[in-house]
Amino acid sequence: MSKILIVEDERTIVDLLSFNLKREGFEVLEAFDGVTGLELALHGGADLILLDVMLPGLDGFELLRRLRRESDVPVIMLTAREEERDKVFGLETGADDYVTKPFSVKELIARIRANTRQKRGEGARTGETRSFGPFTVDTALQEVRRGGELLDLTQREYELVLYFINAAGRVITREELMEKVWGYDYYGDLRAVDVAMRRLREKLETDPANPQYLMTRRGAGYYLQK
């Protein structure tokens, strides 16, 4: 059973989400301010966090910034803001996705399932090693190393690397990545793909502005150059 932490100061929204999540088989933790939310996010054992932006005590962006220093637990932002810069800022700060209020509970649960479905170690084939350039991918441990150095990748970043390796140099559209790696059909914002790719390049590439491995085919998508 996956545990979902809801950090939201509007109790009616918390009650609605908690009721529907429990009905779907999730365990639920609740926090109504940023300080309590951060404490539960760090020590409550949540598998995913639903995080409001406007919170008393500590806003959602600052909570997320502090959380990302210690944890890569998936985070979906809940926000009433529709400004483009706020959505992108949330993704760049470390959110995996966002949902704008008012939202569809059905859509939100679909996104939660997509983000909690795969855990490290599930579906890995024991002992298989893949490589490209100076990188080695261990599918049993679900780790990526540059030489002997273990890279600090999130689960989604690891899944992106593996998907590109399996694509054997084929150009992959953002829509395909959203469907296959994020697990969304018609849900999801394609900007999440671009932000994730930028963050992954910062970890893999010596010069992210001039990548050698994770390449862009303008107007088409991304591909791995081995």
C-alpha cells in the first residue's frame, strides 16, 4: 500500500483528497502547514507528496527546495496559480508534476498511480549491465555510474536513461517520453519532459549547454548518442 502525504491548508480539499485516496487503497498522511509538512515529508515515510504552493509557515516552493536536499520522493504540486513562470519554477525546483486547481480527482489519482507505480528494484533483470560513453547502467541495482562514480539520479532520471539506451539511438518525442516514462496517456504537461531532460543533462554532461550524449533533434525530440 502506497502512502500519500497531503500538504494543504484548505481542509475541504484535504478531506476530499483523503476520502478518495483511501477509497482507492492508499494510506494517507495530512499536514496543514509548511513546517509540519516538511517534517512529515522527511520522516513520515511517504511514497508521494501532494504539495500546495500557498501554505502558512513555509510555502510550497521553499518546502520543496529543502526537501530536495535530502529526498527524491515524488512530488506533485497543487496550485491555484496559472502563471507560466510558477509552473516552470515548481518543476525546476524539483517537482515531478503539478495540477492546477480546480482539478479532476480522477486525473490526479491517475498521476499519483503513474508516479508511485515503479520503485527501484521492480522489474530489474539480475546482473544485466548496459553502457554508453563513460557510463555504466546496472539494471539490478538500478544505478548509473560514470567510471566508478555513482551518479545521484532520481528514479525518473534513471528510467529516462534506461529508456534512451533501449531506444538504440532512435529519436524519441516528448509525447512518447510522457507516455512511457511518466506513464501518462493524455495527461501531463510536456514542459515536465524538457525540465527533466535539462536536470538530467546537468548530472550526465560535462558541459550541459553542449551535450555529447543526450541530444536534441530540433522539432522532433531527444536521442542518445553513444
